[in-house]
Amino acid sequence: MSYEAALHQQHVERQARLWGAPPRPIVRRLPAAPMDDPLKDAPPPLAVAFQPPALPPDAPEWRRIVGEVCIKHQVPFDDIMGGSVVRRFTRARQECCYRLRAETVLSLPQIAARLGGLDHTTVLFAIRAHARRNGLPVPAGRRGTRRRWQERDEAAMLLLKKERSYGEISALTGLSVGTVAGVVRRARLVRQGRSERMAKWAAGEAASA
């Protein structure tokens, strides 16, 4: 038998095995019996009561504001500082941004740093969203707050007279240590300028006499 005839014979035998074999029986799989829920008879989870944030008496103003918002919305302090996008957490965070902008002299980057390291544009969006949702005006922030800056400087100088360190003044007022140092330096320059003016006035009075 030639090589071509052997290949043809093998092909015929394979075709006979493939097409001549009896069909395989169809096996129908029955659905599995439903399993019992292992948690069906378990007791319901215990409801954890909301714990308001504990603030020391000398807590800075921004922490007091955040604590009031936490109590109002019944949300933990860590969820305000975190990055959760749950609606009640985001709305509480937006209200914190609005109140910190309206009631303090903190800038947008300073508010962002205190609320878990947000971006200042996120803080600006949160302020506008809270104002639009509640029909409130958008706070101007640092614009037109000269009197508040003066009150902040006076509070820092008063704490300095009580022999508080720059770090303690920073923790109590919510300012950075560099800002506290700038306030003190500016107050000293103003005092020095007043002394020089008084000395010149006294010298002029003596010369005219």
C-alpha cells in the first residue's frame, strides 16, 4: 500500500469513529439544594452610640467648630478628616469648610491642611456647594477682615505676655509658628516706631521751649 493510500485509510477510519459512534447521553444537572443561611439566626449587630469628640477647654477655634459640626451631623471626627465620599460625611465636611472660612481668618490652604490635607480648590468647591445648598452668601474670607486680623494679633500678643511659647500660641490660635513670629515682630516694630515718634515730638517740644 502506498503512502497516500495509507493516509486515506486512516482518514476513513477516523471519520467512521467520529460519525459512526453512538451519541453521548444528555445528562441534565439538577439544581443544587438551597443551603441554609448561617447568619439567619444570628443576633442583629449592636448599634454603636455616637461618641461626640472630646475637646480640651483650650482647644483652638477651628477644632471647636469642627466638633460642633460633628455633633450636629452625628459623624465621627475621623470621618470628617478622612477621604470618605459618603453623602453625610461630605456634607458635614463642606459645612466645616464654610464655617472655618466664615468664622476664622484661616486661608483656603490652611483650612485644607487642617481637614486632612485636602486641596485648596476642594475647600473652595465645598464652601460654594454648602452656600448654594443652604441659600447662604459665599464668605469673603480674608477680604475685609482687617478688624479680625487686629483681634488675632492682639490675642497672640496677650498670650505672649502670659509667657506662652510660640508653639503654645500656635496651638491655641490655630496659626502657624511662623505666622505667630511675624505677628510678634510686627508688633515690636510698631511699638518701636511709636517710641521714635514720641522721642522726636519730645525733642521738638524741648527745642521750641
